[in-house]
Amino acid sequence: MDEDIERRPGEESVALPEGYDAGVYFIGRVRTPWSRRADCPKNGTQTEAVCTLEVDPLYAPALQNVEGASHLIVLYWMHRAARDLVRQQPRHASGSRGTFSLRSPARPNPIALAVVECLGVEGNRVRVCGLDCLDGTPLLDIKPYYASTDSRPGARVDRAGTAKGAAGAAP
Amino acid sequence: MDEDIERRPGEESVALPEGYDAGVYFIGRVRTPWSRRADCPKNGTQTEAVCTLEVDPLYAPALQNVEGASHLIVLYWMHRAARDLVRQQPRHASGSRGTFSLRSPARPNPIALAVVECLGVEGNRVRVCGLDCLDGTPLLDIKPYYASTDSRPGARVDRAGTAKGAAGAAP
């Protein structure tokens, strides 16, 4: 855990298991214009910045055909996040919330997901638009985005975390 | 790698790094009606089956507020998949394709993603609709699905993997 992690009231942590169940490879790095958290946009839709997925040359052949997708799902590793929080209190929120109800980087497996626009592939680099993470963030995976299975334009999140029956409620 | 993995013509594998860069915890298991690959639906939109995310009791507090989301993103670990393939030849396809242009479970980090409908939370169990994986699949993460950042109804995938300029082309 990085020392820049700020502990807040309303948080609940657990003792994590002693060992991991599986391992991941960092397949490359994400190149963005942002080197400090405070500079990152709130989310990927808030910026027009062109970022680069820099894939390790070992995996470059796996980028074949990637250009055929208008949008990609990028999985990356939030290496500076706490992993032991089961409840958190987001800034500007009243009361704590369950980690799995949040997109916070702090979670048992700090795997973040972004849907990005694919602008082009050159060698081992993919130019994309729609990221909000720090420069140098470890890359885990790139997948084609399928509207048929991945798009749910009518999905709703009730931030109070209560009403399943509140159809039509404002987000 | 599981011995039931079938190697096909058109595949290209690499020598993976000797060590992992980070570790993951299995936070629970996915309970589905399918115990053999041949029985799994082609994808999560092809079935009405209600499945269960069985979260380890350690992480149950993290499920607070999850019910407020109509849809969830589920990340899980395809523990029986090959990890060393950079090019693969999907069944019924001609020619090989880059791993990152496919949703195949075989990839350097076998993290799969499904967008599911959230039907309800009881204790450490979340009932969902929209999964297609084997019963007992290790669970990695649960996130709320936000239409604003995660939904791209107009996204297209050109299976030939060529044309960025082919706007309006059939998927």
C-alpha cells in the first residue's frame, strides 16, 4: 500500500488473506498527460486527451485486428490503491458505502476498467481517447467492446443504494 | 494451464515472463447452472438463467449499496485458459487473430468481464442475470455499471479487423 493513501472516517478495513490466489502480468503501461492524482480528470468522458496504451513488445502480435474495433475495454492495475477497504466514504458523500458499490480504485483487486475510443494502432502502441488514470499505470488487458453485450444505455445507479423499484429515478 | 486446452492451427504462443507482477485474491465464486464448457451459453445475453455471485463472508460488508445499481460489471478469472497465446484462430474463423482483438478466455491475464442485471442482494450473495461462465468460476470484482461512462450503443467491431474508416459497416 502506498503511503500517499489517505485514511478517512467511515472506512472499514479487513485483514486480507495471507497469500494470493493467482498472479497477473503487467503487459505494458498506460501513457497519459497526468502525473499527479489532482490533475486526472474525474472520468474518461471529461477529457479529449489522446492517451497511449504502450504494450510490451512481447505481446505486440496480440494487437493484430484491434483496429477493427471502434471502442475498446482497457483493464489496468491501480497499483497505488489500498486493498483492504470493504466500506469507504467517498469525498463529498455522507455515510460510508460498500466497496463493490463504488468505482473507487481501493478494492481487494484494484483492477480498473475504462471504455475508450480506439484511434489507431502503430506497432506496439494503441492511441485511445477516454482514459483518466495516472501516467505509467500498469496495463492488464485490452478487449474489443461489443455494443450487443457491453452496452446498457438504460442502466441506472441510485446513489442512495436503496431502491431497486425506483425505475426512472434520476441518477 | 489445464490439460483440457485444445491447441489449434493458427495459434502463436510466447514465453511468458518468469514471475508475476502482482497478485489477485479470489473474493468468491460464481454459481451458474453450467458445469461443462459445452453447456455454457454463447454469451450472457443468450440466457435468462439466474446466477449467483457468492462472495466470501470476509468481503460481505463491501456489498452494501450494491442493490442501488440496476446493472453490474462482474470481473472473474478464467482459471482454465491458456495464457501464452498472442494469436488465436477462433472456431469457424479463417485465419488467426490477435488475442487483444478477441474476447477469448485465453489471454495473458485471463480476466473476463460481464455486464449483468442485478436482481437482488441477500447477505453475501448477489443474484444476477447475464452470465455465461462455468459454475465455480473464481470471482475477482463487482462494480456498478454507469451508462454515462460504460455504455457505447454505437460501438462497432469489424471482424475483418481492418477498417477504421468503415463507418456504418455491419458488425
